[in-house]
Amino acid sequence: MNYLIQPKKFKSLMADEGSRAIMEKTIDFFENKMGKTKLLEDYNKKVWYREFIDFIGKEQIFAKLLTPKQYADGDPDCRWDTARNNEYSELLAFYGLGYWYCFQVTILGLGPIWMSPNEAAKKKAARLLKEGAIFAFGLSERTHGADIYSTETSLTPKGDGTYVANGEKYYIGNGNEAEMVSTLGKVKDGTDDYTFFVTNYRHKAYELKKNVISHQEYVSNFALHDYPITEEDILSRGPHAWDSSLNTVNIGKFNIGPASIGLAEHCFYEAITHASNRILYGMKVTDMPHVRKNFMDAWLRLVAMKMYQRRSTDYFRGASPTDRRYLLYNPTSKMKVTLQSEDVVNLLWEVIAAKGFEKDTYFHMAASDMRGPSKLEGTVHVNVQLIRKFMKNYFFNPAEYAPVAPDFSLNDDLFLFNQGPTKGLGSVQFHDYKPVFEENKSLPNVATFIRQIDILKDMLEKAGPDKMQDMDPTFSLPLGEMFSIVVYGQLILEEAKIMNLDQDILNQIFDFMVRDFSHFALQIYSNHSTKDEQRAFCKDIMLMKPVADAEQYTRVWDKYVITLSGEYEMNL
């Protein structure tokens, strides 16, 4: 069984023909209409992906993926389905991050629209999607980045019920061709209310200044000069606008995880096929122990990434006002899955070496782009600190929930457009993590991981960080990383049960999980601000090592990993 995506043998998780057709048409576009040669030439020459935009417009792909049923005019293939959007994100990034990015920022641009009470704007968005439009999310500014507290873009009343908008936005993907740019500003009528309003790149008061990056994507800097705004253009105001900005991020940035996975999967195929056909020093490269270890580690991390992302999607689809566990699983994906993809590419690059720079490889493109996803949402540090807000309740205050089953229904995920106020993260509760670990403690590396968790929990209870350590990122960040590994492991085990994963694979996954846990414990141990009692706990964690099983290791290599040599190559 191949656990990685294989476009030429693609098996969609979606049950309906319409969704499978979307995936198959996209694969056909990249494999047969574009091909690897043109894909890489366009990337190397930084060509705007006009053909792709024309394709998704002709086939109404974004319209089907991103239009809730209520606004779909009866099209049975339209819905907003997080599981389907995740699958499509992985597929697009498998062919190139730029194509995914166009999809990603369209999702972000639509967030404030679908969350808005403005019915006219929603109907307009649905019509434009059907016509092949792309969208943009005008939030960031050059001076302040995504610090929306400091937003300077203004909406000034003219006294006749209309407004003029002024200000500059920066880092705005699709800003060169977005038919609706959901733009954040403040109303200058004495309230300083936040507001989302819609602008359009074609208007003469919309100055497209430049592409701020040197790439295929167009990440724009645009300015508004007395841009006329009517009530029909206003999406939200006050607390609703504030909540819309953060809740849109909750929806849209979850797609960063599957994008990272898609990039790493294509790299894996290219790397193992290259290495297994190379003879150096009289032996096949993939027979060298250190090379084999790199491929094993890379493949196991990839499978774990896919399992975590798949299971966390179920919690998105099952979210409700009384179940907001997704608010932890989302930043964990944005931080953990993206960094794991970088680890995968680094492991592969150490094997293929100079080959990774060649311009006719997918690898050289992905290796450059791979650094982006972990930095697309406020950097890893922001997400780790967000994750830490949930740590106390996760470990010490579990709640009872009904089991969450995998959800591949044809339903809209409408709660995501009605998430409510963004406050109260510290009150979110989680189901007890311990039972799923206990169910798997017969696996030696899971048992070791359980002991590491117990020591971490003991440290938090008896020698937790003081206020100064909480404010010190050199202490708080590795602590947050350790917590995230526990969350990661829990959902991997849940998914392993659902998919009946080979126990050999699962035990080998927890081999690297134990090592990663020890790595961050060492960081805390070595920190100048760490107290002696904290060091004692970290030392106990660090001294634990994975349980080696050479026969199991070989079984996984022979059955799952080396068999991927030659399994996939993109059509030229």
C-alpha cells in the first residue's frame, strides 16, 4: 500500500463523482496539458499562471469547492467542505506551491464575505466564482504586517451615506487580479470601528504598486486613493469585523498543512527514484545505511503528517459552539506539519545533494518554496505561543465529548462562517488524551513516549514555568513544541485506529517522536533561565531513547519505502 498521493493512481477520499471529477481534471491539466517541462519553465521564468486560472474558471473548480450550497444556484457539486478543500490543497501543492497559493488566498478573501450579513455581497461572490474569478484578503500592511491592532487603512464618511477608503496594503496575494478584495480598515467617524469592505483591482482609485516578491505568485502592494465605498460594499463592522479577520485565518490557514505535505510527497518520489538508480563506491546508494535512515525518517514523517492532518480535519467538520477543539488542532497543523515538511526535504536533500539544485527537477522548486508555509501565518513562534494557551486544560481539565467519526459527507461546514467571538481560548476543553495512548502501549516506542508525557506533565504540575520563563521565548517555545508533539501523537493514534495502520509503521513513527521529544527537552535543559528542578525533569525525558527493532525497521523499508522508487514521475 502506498500512503502517499500518487496522481496517476489517484484515489480520492471523497465519495461523490463531482468531487472526484474535480481532482481528475486537475491532474489531467498538470500531467497532460502542462507537463513537467512547462511547469518548471514557467516557475524559473516567474510566469503568472494564467493558464491555470483560465482552467479553474472554465471548469468552475473554485466555484464548486468554495461556494456554500445556499448560494450555488442548485449546483449539486458546490459546497464548502474542509476535507475536500484539504485534499485539493495537497493536490495543487504537489504540482507547485504557486497554484495552491492562488487557491489559498481566494479562500482567505472569501472568508469575510461568507461570514458577512451582506447578502448582496455573497450573491455577487457566488456569481463571480462561477465566472472564474479569484479573490484576495486585504489585511496586512507594510509597517505592521498582520498586526491588525495597528491597521492604518481608513474608511471616511462623506456625509451622504457613502465613504472613501485610503491606505496601503502589503503582502496581498492575488491583489493583481482579484475581483473582490476583502479589505480591513477602520471607520474614521469617531468610533474607530474595524470594518471589512470590498474593493476591486480594476477601479482607477485602486493603485497596484508592485509585486513584493520575485516569484510566479503575485503578492501585491496596492494603495487606495479616495476609493468610493457604499453600504453595499461593507461586509462587517465593529466586533464582527474583528472576529471575521481571525476566524477567516482559522478557516484559510488550515490549508497550509496539506500544501506542505503535497510539496514533500513529490520531492520524495523524485529523490528516492534518483538515489535508488545511483551506484557510488560500488554499491547502490539506497543500500547505504545513512541514506536508508534518511529515507525511512522522511517517509515516516510524511505518513505521520498526513495522518495528523486527516484526523484534525474531522474536528473541523464536527466543530460547534460547544466543541472548539479545532482551535488547538489548527495552529498545531500550521506549526507542526509545516516544520515537519521542512525536515523531510532536508533529509532528502542530504541524500540527493547537488541534484537538488538542478533546474529541471521539481525538487529545486519545492526546496525553495518549502520555507514559505511555516512563515505564512505569523511565523512558527506565534503559533507555538497560541498552542500554549490550551496546555493547562489539555493536561489537567479534560471534558467528555461524543466520539468524532471521520466525516466525508456532502455537507457544508457552515459553523466555520459562524464561529462567534474569538476570545476565551483558555476555556476550550479537550477529550482525555490518555486512553488512546494506553490502547497502544504494547508498542515499545509508544510506551516510551507515554513515560515522556508523564514526566512533562509532572514537571508542569510541580515545577512549571514562572512568569519570567513564560515571557522568555527561549524557554516557552521548546515547552510549546513538547506540548504540540503530544497533541500530534494523540491524533496520529486516533487516525491509526480508523485506518487500521500497520503496527510496524506506527511503532516506527513513535521512534522519531521519542527523539523529537528529547530534542526539545534538551533545549529547555540547556537554557540559562531553567531552574535545577526543571532540569531534573528534562534530564529524565532526554535519557529515554527509542526502542530499536532492526527486523521491524527492515520490514517497513522493504514493504513500503524502497518500493516507491519509480512509482511516480510527472509527464514531461
